[in-house]
Amino acid sequence: MQDRRSYLGLQVEERSTLVSLGVGFAELFVGLFANSIALLSDGIGSISDAVVSIIVWLGLKFAKKGRDERFHFGYYKVETFSSITASIVMLVIALWIIYESYISLIERSSLNNVPLAATVALFAAVPSFYLGYTKRRVAKSISSASVSLDSYNSIIGGIASLVAFSGILASGLGIYWGDAVGGMLIAGLIFTTAYSALKEGSLVLMDACVCTGALETIESLAKGVVGVEGIHDIRLRRAGPYIAGEVHLEVDGKITVYRADEIAAEVERLLRNSLDNLNMITVKVESKKTK
């Protein structure tokens, strides 16, 4: 199952890298020719998408290694670390775009070829939206946080291309600040995505887990097992695309150790069969406390 997840993630990221690089360089070339900061910004954004895809690809590649004598819980958090790294790259790029857009605004830069620049920006949105949809679907199937981030990044890239198109069109209609403002808006979109990813990745590295659905599933399944009289505690944490944790069950203190082991094994079996992204779970059995 994990090999299949890695394969799907690696495949979609490889495809995304090639497409984003192609679109990005085309936008950069036309943006320089047309003197459009919005199209240049979108081109740099597309190339940054490729960089993000490469970072995510590396994270998925490392995550395949599994655990060893040094990393006892595997390399799964490399994926989260790669998401944070990608976010920082995006923030730096957004700052550069804002600076260049500001310079273009105060200098009242004019465009050379509005129809060509607008056409390239409009068509650049198509592959970005397609990649975003594809990566979002793969991210859900393999429960990958970094691929999910990259899917939003591609969707934002598609929106950014439409923003660039609007800014270029506005400049062509005589609104001199349209192109520069378009670049600033693109930077704002990149900032939003990067901040969200940076926040989520930091929480994961600190073992925070917003796993409401998994908690409810674990509690429901465990309480349904004969012999379980209560749940003392459930603790979960994320490790890349997977969940690890422990469950404390309350049972009748009069049952045998053998029966307690049977209950723990049954709960673990049900949890592993029901939660595809469950990597490691420890089930502890304790005597029910009497009041």
C-alpha cells in the first residue's frame, strides 16, 4: 500500500515539474518581450511551482526508505519538512514579485504587445488548473499533506494566471497600473498559500494532530469490541501522510491476561482495516477504575 502511494505521488509530481517548467519559461520569455511584470510574476510563480514539486518529490522519495537503526519511526516527516521548505521558497519569491511590481508601478511601465501577453497568460491557466485537480485527487487517495499543498499551489497558479490576464488586459485598455497591481495580487496569492502550508507543517512537526475523523472512528470501533468497557485516552500524531498513536482501553479487571491480549489484538485489527493512513498504533489495556 505504501509503495503504491509513493508511486502515485512521485508520478504526479514528476509530471507537474515538467509542465510547470515549460509554462513558466514560456511566460518569462513573452513577459520580457512584452515588458509585463504580471506575466513575468506568473512565469516565476510557475517555475516556483516546479521547484515546489521537486521538493515534494524529494520528500516522497525519502519517505519510501522506511525505518532504520537511526530513524526508528521512519522518514515520513521528511515530507512535512519538505512542505515547510517549499513554503519558505514561495515566501521569498512573493517578496521579490512585490518589489518588482512596485518599481513597475512608480515608473508607469508600458506593455509592448498586449494581445500576445494576454493570450499566453490566459492559456497558462489551463495546465495549472488541470494539475491542481489531478494532484488534489492523488493527495486524497494517498493522504499526503505535501501533495495536497502542491495541489493548492497549482490551483493558485491557475488563479494567478487569470489575474495576470486581467492586469494585462486592463493595461491594454489604458489603465496604466493594471499590470503592476496584477503582479502584486499574484504575490498576495502566493503569500496566502505559503503561510497556510507553513503553519500546518509547523504544527505537524510539533506533533499536533487535527484528526477529528480518525478520533471518532477509533473511539467508535474500540467501543464496539466485546469486553471494552471504556476508553481512557487516545493520542495521535501525524508522520507525513500517516497517523501514529496509542489507545488506552478500559476492561474488567477480573478477566485473564490472555483475554486482555485478545481484546487489544481485535481492536488493533479493526483500526488497521478501517484507517488506510494508520501507520503505527499501540493498544494498551487497563483495568476499569471503579468510583
